[in-house]
Amino acid sequence: MYESYIKEVPIMDLKKEECDKSLIQSILESQKKLDLAHKNFEYAKGDLVDYYAYQIKSEQAKIDYLLKQAKNKKVVINAINSKK
């Protein structure tokens, strides 16, 4: 089980639309990681139970932070255009 690390572009260097899109993508990626951690936790044994419990807690904290940032920046998702 290897995780890849991607160098992210600093948000300050992005335009508002790009910043909003990046923030939304980060939230969606973190939600996928959280869902995966929950599934892995269900089948974990031994020391992996603690590992996935910490992973769930860290991903939830990351999502909470990102959602707070999105709320503060008043990010709005246009659901009509996003389906096209």
C-alpha cells in the first residue's frame, strides 16, 4: 500500500475560479479517501484498526477544514452546469 504525493500549486498563485475549483476537487478527493478508510476499517485486524481509525480522523479533520475554507470564501457550486 503506497500513497503518492503530488506537489500542489499554491492557492495564492491561482485565479479565483481556479482556486474554487481546486478547493472543490480537494474536498471530493478527501471524501473518497475517507470512504475508502471507512471500508478498510471494517475489515481491518490487529494494528491496522488503529491505523485506519487515525486515517479516518485525519481525513475528517481535513474535510472539515476545507469545507470551512469554502464557506469563508463563499464558494458556490453550479450544479446545473457541472452535469454537462
